[in-house]
Amino acid sequence: MPIYLKIGIIGGGPAGLTLGPLLHKHDTLFTIFELHQKPSAEELAKPSGMLDLHRESGLAVIEECGLYNDFIPLTGESTEDFIVAERNGKTLYKVTREGTRPEISRNNLTKLLLDNIPTESIKWGHRILSATRLGASSHAMTELDFGDQANTYSTW
């Protein structure tokens, strides 16, 4: 028997996870389906690549989610300076710009977002094989097939 969802989000990367707190804040039912297993606290504590959030996109959503005050302490120092230097390090040209895109490690952002999503709203270890619309109307159900998973999920 299918489980009916309000919104199904495929992928628990930065974009998918960012939708979670935003939808939760507005009492909208959703489920995030992520291929990988839930990361452990040890995995999230490891160094990871940095992401810079632009004010007009990622940072605006962090603010809308009400997470800005929790976000800022997790950011690292960054600069948007442009420097042209010789091989020996001597600066030939430098333009200093005020940074408007705070940088945060991917793991810190993931932890912040996961801490603000209800645990039951994420299905870990779900590899989607197909998404099939079950009708022609704008309200048609969509069947999400996860193959050998025990359930087929549908959303509307």
C-alpha cells in the first residue's frame, strides 16, 4: 500500500536539506529521500569542502529558515580579494573587496540543517529508480520507485 506524502524531495544534499527547515517552519509535510545512510556525528566532525552562500540565494534561505544566528558561528573567515602575484609571492596587483558570501564547511551546513529537520522526515538509504506521473492533471499522483525497498511511495 503506498504512503501518501505532501512533498517528496529527492536528494539530501545542501539544496534538498535546506528545503527541510523551510517547509517545517511553515508546517508543510515533506519527506527527503537520500541515497546515502545517515552521517554519524564522527563523519560530520571531519574536515570537508567549503561552500560560500550568496546573499540572494543560499543565505536568504538560511535567514528565512530562522537559522542565521546558528549559521554565523559555523562560518570561517574568507576573503574575496583578487591578487596577482609573481612566483616568489611578490604582489603585483591587489583588489580588496568586502566579503558578502560567508563560507561554511559542507559538514557544518549538513549538521545545522539536519538538526532542524524532524528525524522522521528523512528516509536514508533510498535510491530512486524512477518517478512516474500517474495522471494528466496538475494534481496527479507521482509514484516514486525505490526498487528493492519494501515500499513504493507516492506524492501529490
